[in-house]
Amino acid sequence: MLSPLEKHARSSSRSLVTLSLLLAVAFSFSVGVLLGHEQGARASVPDGEGRVIHIGDAAPSLGEDVDFRQFWNIWNLVKESYVHQPVSDKELFYGALKGMVAGTGDPYTVYFDPEEAGDFAANLDGKFEGIGAEIGIKENQLQIVAPLPKTPSEKAGIRSGDRIYKIDESETTGMSVEKAVTLIRGEKGTPVTLTIGREGVDELLVIKIIRDTIKIDSVKYEKDGTIAIISVYTFNDDTNSLFVDAVNKALADGATGVILDLRGDPGGLLSSAINLASVWVGYDPVLIERTQDKSQTFRGISAPRLNTVPTVVLVNGGSASASEILAGALQDYGLATLVGEQTFGKGSVQDYQQLPDGSAVKITVAEWFTPKGRGINKTGITPDVVVPFTQEDFHAKRDPQKAKALEILRTKR
């Protein structure tokens, strides 16, 4: 399952400087094919397949240490020497674009060929069935950011931080998040097998999961005495209204404290994060977004309602993106005590641009910072009170993090 935050990225109207380079490469490719036919390609190149004979001087925007002619030399070598001929020009072209974008070293900057772009668009529109887990890349390894509650992944025992080494029989080394999602997604009732590594477990785990239609309520309200517990599982279109209902219940119940549980929440819509933060910070800044050459401050949009109610926020390695924005803002203002474990560290913004041939490119164009300027991306948010959640706690069905939160709030009454 992909984060709804991608919807925010998809709708952005920012222009991409890189797009001009993509179009330039496409133009050069077309010219090369034309030259190949006009001047006569070697006999080893099948009819209908172009061979680049000559390309002029490299684009002036390239560095002095980049000789773009080498690209075409390798193109020709593959066309002439690769054992399985003919080699598709289109596949080489798309592969080259993928490699160029991957050269940024950013796992969230990705080029999609037309088929992959179609799959990605389907995920953005929510038209999918799968296992119900957010997937990310950390330290160059695919891993589970968070299994969503009451979904096949959670029921099968998948946990935040699980490293994915195989999807069915496909090795995941070098695999993008989008490719992994494509392999995991599938028809309801069909199986997918993940081979995973888990901290504290010596052997790899092989877990078979039966896909299903994914639908969850993004907010849950409950009480522990006079303490209100509001769990937010994702930030999507219904989160705002459900959260307002939960806040109304907490105030009507005369709550003396609030636990905001963001553990395993992979994030979602930026607008939802801002709406929820406003309940504590009011109209003050919630986050700062920085691009190459400017920054933008996003402020709260409503008067505060819980700013005088003692609050503890629970976070862990599955708290990402919008969760980190919310937790970081409350921590900056001293409006909540953060309890748990280091968050995931997904604090970047992607622009999604569709291209004329049906392909698309997603490029990281900005990063997020807390109101006090602390970086979120890659580093995450450090809790005020670090409380591990161990394998033993999981099997014994203990929750030391929630227990600590209750202890903190009860001492403040």
C-alpha cells in the first residue's frame, strides 16, 4: 500500500528542471535512430533497429568530466554484441532513463515506464488489493515501515522494521519501492510470500500472506479511566472528521490527559497532519518545507483545543512522514511528551509528472523540518523518553510504551 501523501505529490504543479533533460535525451535518441538508418548500420543490427553513428558535442550543461558520447558508444555495443538479439530500442531507452534518475541516490526519486506508471496511478487512486503495509527503503534495504491494523500483513505477523529480502522468488536487492508494491499487490484471496529479516531473530522468516481488499478506519478512540487514547493509523481523507469526533469525545468525557498513538502510522496527506497539529498548536507554524532555493512555512488552521490538556505522543520506527510532522511540532512547542522509539525518517516531498508517452517521473523536490528547524528526513524524531518494545513484549502482549505514557499522565494530575 502506498501512502496517500503521494496524492499530494501527484497534484503538485511544480515544474521539473530535470524534465528538460529527459526531453533532450529523447530528442537525441530520435536523431540517433534517424542517422543510423540514413548512414547504414552494421549488418549485426536487425532491420528496424537504429544504431547511433554520430552525436555532436555534449550538452553545455554537462560537467567537463562527463563525455556523453560514451552513452552512445555503450548503446551501440549492446545493440551489436549482446547475445540475445534483437534488443529493443524502447527498453534500452526506458532503462537508461531509470538509471539516470537512480543516479541521484534518492530512493524516492524514480522513473516509471508506461506500465509501471499505470500501476502507480492505480495505487494512488486506491484501486488495489494487497496486504496492507507501508513499504520504504532504509539503509538501501526494502523494509516494512508499518503494517496497517486488522489487515493481512498484521494478521500474518509482519512488524515495523522487518527487512524484505525476497518477494515470492524475486530478490529485492536494488529493487525500488514501486516495483516491490507492484509484486506484492494482487487479487484478493491470492497468496504472496515474503522472506524477511527481523531484529533480534537470527534466521530469516518466510511469511505467507493472503491478499485482501484494504480498508481501515484511520482513527480510533478509547479511554483508560480519565485518560483519552486517540490512535491515528494513517492520514487520509476521512482522518480529519474522525479526529474531530475523537477530540469532542475526549473533551465531553472530561479527559485529564491524552495519549496520541502514532505508532505504526506511515503518514499520508500533509493537509491532515496540519489539521491535527492545529488542535494543539493553533495558528502557529507546524512545519517548514525547504526546496533548492526557498522555504515555505505551513501554519495551523484552527484555534487550539487540547493545548492545555497534558499529552503524550507514542512513536516508533513505523511512525513516518505526516506522523513525524505532527510529533515533531508538538515536541518543539513542549505541548507533548514523546515516548517510544526513533521514528522512521521520511521527511521529503515528491513531485509526480506524467510524460507524453505514458511514462512518468517522481522527483524529490523538498524536505521537511520541524518549526524549530530540525530535519526529519533520514534522521527521524527522537522521543523524549525512549522505551523499547521488544520481541518478548510482543509475545507476552505487553505494551511498555503505553504503560509509560499512562504513568506520565497520571503523575501530572
